[in-house]
Amino acid sequence: MNLQAKLIASALSLSAMQFAQAQAADFEDFGRVVRVTPQVEQINRPRQECRTEYVQVQQPAPERSVGGAIIGGLVGGLAGNQVGGGTGRSVATAAGAIAGALVGDRVDNANTPNSGPVGQQAVKQCRTVDHWESRTSGYEVTYDYRGRNYTSVMSYDPGERVRLRVVVEPMQR
């Protein structure tokens, strides 16, 4: 055989081999779905729950007046100064000023309460609670192809049949 004929024969044989491989290398087919099991996972998404409570609070008392104590102290001091003589006069003046201040304070603040009114104040109370959700992350699909069962995890439910890519390769020794 001449060189040209050998080259043509080699090229034809190589083309035929590549054509056979291209045809038989992989193709699409369908398998019958036997079972589909959703893969479910639990996810915690904590959230905050708040509520408003009303609590009783003591309002501040109105301020007491000091005017009565001052005036009472002056009047008591003057009255005590009129009593006694010498060292006794000083003691009587001081005692009169103290007694007058106490009486003047009581008279001036007689209608002033010791504590303020009781009121209500809104208090917001919050807490974090667990909130579990179920989420399907995929599907375990068992299918029959030419009398054999295969299982695969898929991102969707394929329905009654599953589309397959079949790859054919020669076995290696």
C-alpha cells in the first residue's frame, strides 16, 4: 500500500472511531421515580417579643415652704428675748426661736402632703424567644433505570420521571 493510501485509511479509521465515541459517549434518557423524600432542616430565627406593663410610681412631693419657719423663728426669738435677764435671756431667745420655727413650719405646711400622688408609668419589657422554622433543603430521589435502583439528592422534586444523562465509557483493565 502506498503512503497516500495508508494516510487515507488511517484518517478514515480515526474519524470512524471518533464518530463512534461521539455517538456513544453520553446521551439523555429517563428513569422512573420510585420514591421522593424531602430533606427538611430546622432553622432557628430568634425574634424579640415586647410588651408594655404599667407600674405604680410615687410622684415627688411638692416642696415644703420655709417662710413659716423663718417668720415663726423670728417671732419666737423676740418673745424669748423678753423673758429673763443675762445668760437666761440668751437661752430663752434661742429656745423661743426654735419653738417658733417649728410652730411656723407646721402652720405654713399644714395642707402640704408628705408624699406626692401615686401615678402609673408605662414600662416596656422585651425578651428574645426562639422561633423554629422548617425548610426543605433538597429531595432524596430514588429512581429505577433499566431494572436497577439509584438514589440521588436533587434540589427539586422531579415528579414521576427523572431526566438522566447516561455516560458510556470503555472499561479499563
